[in-house]
Amino acid sequence: MNNNKYVIGVDYGTLSGRALLVRVSDGLEVASAVHEYSHAVIENSLPTNGKNLPPDWALQVPSDYVDVLKQTIPAILRESEINPLDVIGIATDFTACTVMPVTDEGTPLNELPQFRDNPHAYVKLWKHHSAQSHADRINDLAHSRNESWITRYGGKISSEWEFAKALQLFEESPETYETMRFWIEAADWIVWQLCGKYVRNICSAGFKGIYQEGQYPSPEFLRGLNPKFANFVTEKLDQPIGELGSAAGFLTKRASQWTGLPEGIAVAVGNVDAHVTLAAANAVNPGQMVAIMGTSTCHVMVSDKFAEVPGMCGVVQGGIITGKIGYEAGQSGVGDIFAWFAENYISHKYHKKAKEQGIDIQTYLSFLSLNQPVGSHGLIALDWQSGNRSTLVDHKLSGLIIGLTLSTKPEEIYRALVESTAFGTRKILETFNNSGIPVKEFIAAGGLIKNNFVMQIYSDVLNMPIKIIKSKQGPALGSAIHAAVAAGAYPDVVTAAAHMGGIESHKFTPIPENTRVYDQLYDKYNSLYKEFGYSTIMHDLRRIRNFALMREKN
């Protein structure tokens, strides 16, 4: 292996994009750069006209994604001082499901003058949840017709995914639907910008686009949702499918000018940020679950065995590693929940003390909570502030904290929220285990691995050792590994991961006395899970809220 060859992985997150320059021979991370999206996440009003958005909307501006390429890649080339001619490939990953309407040339509709003030012309981010009613209709019809694919997704299609969001666009903005040529994942759109070819990646298609055994839902099924929606797949969605680790094409002259990279290098087929991280952890064998823990958490693993796991996000042949069956589950809110509480419900006194100690508020809350005896706060929380992705697949659900008294302290609530997300992960693991897909090893990645307090609680709640991915930039490294395969440096992702990925030597191990108490608390969490997960009370509260908000805005 030539030690002087490099690849670049570009990881598109919720608020920013990161580029990572990696040595092909051993995965050495040479340089990285981050660019924050100028428009961030659009949740309240459009940037063009200030028009208010309904509740549960989350949009982005696609030009922000191109800016990441223009800013970060030249920056890492400058920092590293390598010869750009030694870069042999580039790969990207994206949050999912993040989708947008584009023309036949790939132009986002929000860039057309007649659509600049139309919210449906923008990117719908993964956490755009206002298509829940459309997802409900898809699920009801699928079950009434006994569609075989619905059980591949745990019995429910999410409001976050391609078909629910497309149906919403079709019915709420028919002019946008008629104008668009492609309803495209951002993961595939950015690859199109790099290589000039639209290749649909199997990961997004399988996990987010109901693509199973070479087929999408039939025209007959789509006609049952809306007679004019019958040809959605053939007219707006269908495109050649690319295997992960293969080359979608080669860097164009335009993209070369953006980035400073050599024209003609390999551009890998797109991928999803969580799924690509398995390669970075070298967790490519059955039983190795990787949890990418950030604003949300995605739980991914591969197996040689097929099973239908209730409430999971999908099972896809080749959806993570070519030749293996990929599984995905997840939690819609984790780090987002911690940040929401810390930013909105902590007094000035706490913030002042955190500042005096030179630490952020969440680190300060973690420090205050560190030595609390497990269960001493008397609280249980449900981690549904962003709805429940797995196992209930219901984004009309909301959070809950029970056991509050006049003596409850902020750090105790913070700890209960951390514990609630750990309980949510335990629920997912138990569901996999009970379905015949055992989780034998748990590997954590993402931003939350820096918080030892959080990691220890997870180990105690799961009663499992938690191993930590070696790279602090797992998705970007995973993409770089796929770039190396696409460029021909390795024969497959499994081989490349063995050379370029890995985990840390240290791990978090469960403390038996903590685990015994958490077993009792988890029983109470399960009771609340069943009581509120299948009740209509949270749906009713959301309906009342949405009506009041829309009345105020109008």
C-alpha cells in the first residue's frame, strides 16, 4: 500500500458539514475542517419572506451543502500541505431522511424564482415531522392490503421518510410536485454535484425509500393513497441503485474548481451518516451494534440472518455492508433533549457557576449529578420530546417526567433525562434480542461519547460494556473508508475497515449495584412506555397545541 495516498470523507450533519483527510494505508486522520450552514435549520419562518411555518417543520437550504465543499476541502488541503494529486477519492454521507425536489438537471426548486417563497421547495430535513398524518395513512393502507414490505420496517413507515414527505408535498403543494423531476435524497444530490451523475444509494433507498427486493410500493398501492399519486415512483423517484463502496462517477471540472481536488478522482456512492460509521468502528460482523449518539441516536448493525424486528427502522440486504443484511433502529431525540433542558430550564446561578469553572452547562450538570445514588431523585422520564422512532414509530408522542416535587433539583431532572434515553436504548436492544438478532457488543460513536457521565449511565442501564470508537469523527472516517474502496485501494469495505477503522482500548463497564437499581427503574419506564405509547392523550395534546399555534400565526 502506498503510504502517500489519501481520501476525503465529508460528513453532512444537522447544523454543519465536516471534511476529513485520511491516509489510505492505516486510516491516519491528517486534517479536518468544519463549515456551519449559513441558514442552519429553518423551523420558524422562511429566510426569503419571513413567512411563518406550521409546527413540526424543519427545512434547509441546499446551497449550504455546496458551501461545505467549497470551504472545508481547500482548508484541509492547505492545513495538511499534501499534494492534491495524492488524493484518490472522495465520499460523502448525510443525515437521513433528508429530501428535496429538483429539476431534471438537479437544480433545487427553491432556487427557481417562482418557488423561492414556497416552503415545499426547500430541503425537508430528517426531523421534519409534519407528515405524520401521511405516514399514518401509508401504514393503515399497507396493513389493510397485507403489503409484505411493511413488516420489514417494524410494522410502521416513519413520517421522517421519503414516501410520507412526498405525499405531503403532493397534496399540500401540487405545483411543486408537478414541477419537480426528482424527489431526491440529499445524500444522492451532493454526489450528483460532485460527479455529474445521479445514482441512488441502496442505504437511503432501502431504509428510507421502501425499496425491498428490487421493488418499491406498487402503483396500485400508491393509487390507494391518492389516485394521482400512482406514478410517483416511475415519474419522480426511480433511478439506478448503486452499491455502497462503489464509484458513482468521477469528479467533474466544476467540482474540481470548488475543492482544489484533481478532476477525475473517484466519487463514491452516497451513504447515511449513521450507517457509514460501522466501517469507522470496524464493526462489520453480526452482533456488533454501533450507536451513533448525537442530537438523535441511530442504532445500526449487520447480520447474516433475516428477521422482522418490531418497531425498527428497516432491514435491508446490502444496506450497510454489501453482502450482509443491515438493520437500523433509533431514537429521535437524545442530545437534543439534554440541550433543550439545559438551555431553557437552568437558572442564571447555575450558568454563572459553570462559567466560573470554565465548563459548559451540561458538563456542570453532569458533575453535580455524578455522585447521586441511583434512584435518589425519585424520577422517571420518557424520552419522546422529538417523538419515538423505535419501537413505537410515532412522532406525535411527547416527553414526560414523573415524580417531581418541590425539592427536585435541576441536576436531578437532567440525570433523569439522560437515564430515559438509556432506557430507550435498552428497549431497542431487548427488542432485537427477542427477535432472534442478538446484540453481543455495543459500540458508541458520536458527540456524546465525550461525556463520561452519560456513557457510564448507559453501561449501567444496559448492563453491558460500552466500547468507544477510536475516531472522534466516525461518519467522516467511515465515508473516507468507502472512498478508498471506490478508488480501488481495497477490494471491499470489510477489508478497508480492518486497516482504517477501529475502537479505543478502554471501555465503560457496568457497576453491579447501579445496574440492580436501574433494573427496577426500567420496569417503571416500561410501564409508562406502554401506558402512554398506546394512549391518545399525547396525540390530543399535540393536536390542541397545533391548532392554537396556527390560530395565533394566522
